[in-house]
Amino acid sequence: LHVWNGTDYEIDINDIPIGSANNFYPQYFDEMGLSMFNFLYPTSATMEDFEFMWNNDTLRIWDAPFDEIYYYENGDFKSVAKNATSGEFYESIVDKSTGIVQSVFMNQGSGILFYEIKSQTLVDWSVNPGDVLYYKNNEEEFREMKATILGTYSYYANMSELFAPIGLSLPSGQPEHQFFSCVYASFDEWDSNIDTWIYDETKILAIANIYWPISPLQFEYGPPLLMPQGTTSPELSDLFDVYSSVFDVITYSPGHVLLRNSTLDRELNLYFDET
């Protein structure tokens, strides 16, 4: 098992089982519980195999912290177990054709555990560690800035908790629990008096996933300087539609989003490279 350190994968644990099964049971389980990392199931496993191993009776026999379990089958095997009293919850989604676990979510007394395969919500960036972006802004006064890419990491967010304080609902079709890919960088400001770059701070340059090419407003990051590769204007609608109470005209065209308040004759333009 290798763990991403921001710029590369480094070894964390050697020789761990990621799947254990036989013709009767799609996973191994004993009095010590499940394997630490159960990422893989047999491709021959059926929904009946899961129901035989885990059902309302076996939950009680194994003294599991759940009293109800449900199964759903389409392109995936989805299992949901919960405790109606304590609120503890478990959800697992497995790809039927490959046996690869797509995601697991657990909410128990010790906190939340959530993992998913990278292709679920994470995105690809056009930058690598060491790349440099130059830009200008005028937040308070004119500043000429340089951002040197340091690396990337993943960030987990409960989106319902983020949206509730501002009285908004999560856009339709989006899951409550999401991972975000973050690009962090070292920022320098140009000092024209001495003709040199002066270190300013290290912080997140961009944060996004497949639902949010630009970070949601609740993250409170600055103006967008970088979006995932291949981002198109319509993909920004969940973000900019929030401004519809301020801008009565919002139009999306290739590489351009226009937000306009026709009453005040004010407008905001975002231009970007869709590649």
C-alpha cells in the first residue's frame, strides 16, 4: 500500500490482503472483524452471496453495530446497513463486472471513514510540481504574483453541512459526501523597488472535483486561477447559478461565462482555456 505524499506515492504497508473469499463467502470475517483493506471481491460473487453472509440474523449473531441491512443491484452491488437507534451507518458499492470496491462510507462512534477509487470524483490537472504561474490582481492594490506548484492532495467534505449555514441545498444529483483534489503552491509577490520576488505564503491554488470545477463558495478561496483539464462552461452552472439573485443574466459560451446585472449595468466576465 502506497500513500500519496503530495508529489509522489511512498510505501506505507507491505503485504496486506485486499480481498479474501471462497465459493461460499465473498469476503473473510471472524471475531476480529473484517480485513483492514477490503478493496476486491470475486467477479463470480452474486447478490445472494452477500445476502447469505450478511443479513438481519447474522448482524445479530456477529454482534454488529447495525440492526437493518438492505441490498440494491444494478451495474453495481450496493449494500446499506444502519442502526435505527444510534444512527450508525455503513454503505458499500462494488462494481459487479470487476469486483473492485468503488466506495465505502462508515459513520460510527469513532467518526467517519470514507474512501473511494480515484476515478469517482477526483480530476486531472494540467500542472506538475515545479510549474510556475504568473498573474496579476487588484484585491486592494495592484499586485504581481508568482505561484510555484508544490503538489496535490485530496480533501473530504460533507457538502450538506457546508450548504446548510447559508440556506442553500446541494444541487440535484450530487452526493452528500465528496472528495476534492487540491493543488497547493508557494506564492511570491514582485517587489518593483528591489526588482525581486518576495515570498508571500503557501496555500491552496485550486480545489475541484467532477461536480465543482471551481471550489464552492463555502470554501472561501480567492479568484479561480486554475481549473481541471477539459472544463467547459456549462460545467460551471452549479457554481454561478448561485449568483442568480444578484445577476439577472448569466450566459455560458465556450471559454467564457458572463454574469450581468442589467439594473446596475454591472457585469462579471470569466475567460478561460477549455483545454
